[in-house]
Amino acid sequence: MLKKIDKKMIVLSTTTFLIIWQIASMVYPIVVVPSPRSVILKVFIYLFEKEFYEDLGITLFRGAVAYIIALVVGILIAFLIRYSEILRKIIYPYLMALQVIPRISWILLAMIWFPLNSTIVIFIIVVTIIPIISLNTLDGLYNIDYSLIEMAKIFNVPKVEMVKGIIIPSIAPSIFSGMKVALGTTWKTVVMAELLTVQTGIGARLSYAKAAFATDHIMALTFYIVIVGLIFQGLLTLLKNHFERWKMDA
Amino acid sequence: MHKNIEIKNIEKSYGEFQILDNFNLTIPRDKIMCIVGSSGCGKSTILNIVSGLVKPDSGDISNIDDKLISYVFQEPRLLLWKSAKDNLKYVLKGKIDEKNLDEYVEDWLDNVGLSDYKDFYPRQMSGGMMQRLALARAFAMPSNLLLMDEPFKGLDAPLRHKMIELLQRLWENDKKTIIFVTHDIQEALLIGHRVVALSGRPAEVLDNIKLNMPIKDRKIGCTKLNRIQGTLYELIEKGSLGVNNCKIKDKYCPPIGFDTINKNMFNYH
Ligand SMILES: Nc1ncnc2c1ncn2[C@@H]1O[C@H](COP(=O)(O)OP(=O)(O)OP(=O)(O)O)[C@@H](O)[C@H]1O
Ligand SMILES: [Mg+2]
């Protein structure tokens, strides 16, 4: 019953949106507001364009490499900070600073430091999301219930099992929430970094479209950026739910 | 052959609070020793020191090195992300023969009345069910020293009784050293070979009673137990009123004379 209403609502709101968009496109010049028809057409055209998939692949590759590097390094940093007082004093302030350095400063610095290829894009993403991963992991590490570790010690549970059975499940929720924020940030950052620094990838396509005042292309590309971003968020949520089955109701 | 556990001259303070001051206690081997005392007097602290989880400021404990310890903590301390069955398996893995493990775990869940809940996660259980799961875990763990910190709290009277019987049976089948902390003097009298009453801070042994009555003969409401119970209540109440040094012991303890009730049943330590 509710589902039926939901569907009706979606159809209704989409139709309203398209009508308003159509009217706006008739009022304003095509560069400002392209017609829905032309944007939808571009979306379809991309579907059959081999180069588009190549660019999408390059962008995904850069994002994935950066994401994985930042995940590993970020978690490692969190453990170092948590279990070494000296390292905490040294690293923690940098982590806080890293968190507030504007992305655009990194982009400018990276353009000076690195050759203009994938490295530069990966670098920018890594420095942007490391603090997100580290601080979230750290939160989880500080919240481990020490009484459970004590329990495991008393019952002679081996160290490996303590890590597998207590530490990892305890910090997983915090890591997942860091991963979720970091995933969105990665996807937005990869496109922005590409746009400003390199000639390949979805970001570069946006840059070309902008140079040509092809607003319909910008919108069609943005549509794909959103779709791909949502797909990855969905996959991550599935993974998280799998890990946290115990939180679900029976 | 292991010897009695000797707690000698233990000192322990938290900040300015002296919890234990020159505390001494002998824990008889392969017997059940119950410790009663008012809330906050240091019972859990004593268990934690015996288990090695808390280091005393000074003093030592002898004959503890060869002990395999099992512990019912004051809180259930369960892994929320593991089912009832997996919580038991988690601590028993490698200690029980792999091919019998499932059966062994299920038997223990059955013993505490949780056989229908083996796939439940702790958050799907009631407080008493979690407590019973913690009990099953401690009972199932192969050990020669079992520490129990108010293990039957949160259980209704019939269940409590069942658990007491279970503990009695467990001990009859596998005689091990058990230290049993409780607020419930009746409970202590039903299962203890010894009952130790502690005073308030710093904790002192107000009395250390030996009960010779066979554990399986002890029944709720039996006159002998009732009378000891009354005396113990009085003792603890006085001991926890705040005036908590040896004077209390001098004043109230020696003349109580349990042996006038039944000479065979217990004698002073
Ligand atoms: N980690 C700690 N830090 C500071 N004080 C503590 C700590 N653990 C226990 N205490 C103090 O030590 C005293 C004894 O605590 P303990 O838990 O041993 O009491 P208890 O006899 O088990 O009480 P209850 O019957 O209420 O469980 C209390 O006054 C408590 O405030
Ligand atoms: Mg306690």
C-alpha cells in the first residue's frame, strides 16, 4: 500500500521537476539552462561512447587507488597514535591541521610539486581523506570496551583471536562511518582534481564541456557522477550491513 | 597437588581511598568459599586481584601460578556481535576437542536453560538471560579456580535455585576452588564450605565460618542455616556502619559462638 503511494509520489515529483525545467529552458538561453530533452539525449549518447567508458575507468581507477592507500595508511596512523604516546603527540596535531587545509591549496601545491598525471590526482585525494579515516578509526579504538579484553585474557583467548573477535568488531562501525564519508569525498575530489590538473578522466571531460559552453554535457556527466557515486555508497552499505548483522532485529 | 591460595598483606588504594589494608585470607583448595559484605567494600577488587587483572599496591598471593581461571564477572561481559553459542565457542576454542565442541556448548546452554536461544545475540536477550549465558561460559571453561561475582543476580527465585543446584552439581562432579561473592547470605550458606564476612572500607575479615554440613543436604529454610543467617546479617550490618577497624571484630565477633547451635556444622577459623 505504502509502496504504491511512494511510486505515485516519485512519478509526480519527477514530472513536476521536468515541467519546471522545460519551462525554464524555454525562458533562459540554452547555455544557462539546456532543455531536458538535450540532456537526456547526451546521457544516452554517452552510453554508446567507448571513450566515455575509458574516462570513467580512469577516474574510477584513480579514486580506488587513492581510497585504498588512504584507508590502509589512515588506519595504520590511528593505531600508531592510539598505542604510542610519543607518536600521538607528534602526529595528532598534523592530523588536525590536515583536516582544515582547503582542498584547493593541496591542488595548487600538488600542481607545483608533481607532474600532471594520475599521481597528482591520487595525492590530492589521499591527503584529503586520510584525516577522515584516521580520526574515525581513532574514535573506535578509544571506545573498545576494555572489560572484554580482560575477559578474553582471563579465559586464555589467544592474541590473534582477541584482535579478530574483539578489536576488529569493536572498531568496525567507526571505520565504516569514516569509509562512508571518505567515499563521498573521494568521488567529489577525484572529479575536481581531474578538472583542474589533468587531461583525462570524467573531471577533464567536465573541463572540456565547460570550455565549449556545453551545459547539457556538464549536466549529463554530472548525472553519471551521481549515479556511480550512489552505486558505490550502496555497495559500502551492503558490506557494512553484512558486518553488523548482529545489530539487525531477528 | 595444589595448595591453598594464600592472600598475604595485600594493600590496595584507589586515589585517597584505601580499599584493602593489610588484607589476609586463606582460600581453601577445592572448596567453595563465599564472600559476603556490603556494597563497595572491595569484594570485586579482591576477585580482580586474585585473578591478576588488578595489581595490588603491595603484598602477594601464593600458590596461584598453576591455576586455570574461569570468571563470572559482575557484568556479563558478552560479545554483542556473537550469538549465545558463538560467545561460548569463542572462549572454548582450542580448549575443548574440536569435534565435540558444538555438542559441549549446546549442553551448557541447555544447563542454564538457554537451549532455545543459542542463535540469539545478547541484545535480543533479557538481563537474566545474559547473566545465565555468562554463567554457562564460566562453567563450561575448563578451570581449577572459578571466580564468581554476584553470579545469580537478576534471576527470579526458581531460576536462582536452579542455578545454585547447578553450581552444587558442578562442584560435586569436578571439585575445584571456587570463590563466590554475593550479597545474599542465604545463598552463601547454601553453597559455601566457608563463608567470609567482610567489613566496610578498608575491608577486614569480620568472620570466617567453616560449614561442615554436606552441600547437598542444605535446603532453604532449614533452621540451622536460618540461625547462622541472622547472626551473619547482624555482623555485616555492624561491620559496615562505618566504624570499620579491628575493634569491631573484638567487640562483636568472638563471643557470638556459633558452636552453641551445632558443634558439627561449623567451627571458627
Ligand atoms: N577502577 C577503580 N578506580 C577507582 N576506584 C575504584 C575502582 N574500582 C573500584 N573502586 C572503588 O573501590 C571500592 C570497592 O569496589 P568494589 O567493586 O571492589 O566493591 P564491591 O565490594 O564489589 O561492591 P559491590 O557489592 O557493590 O559490587 C569502591 O569504593 C569503588 O569506588
Ligand atoms: Mg562488586
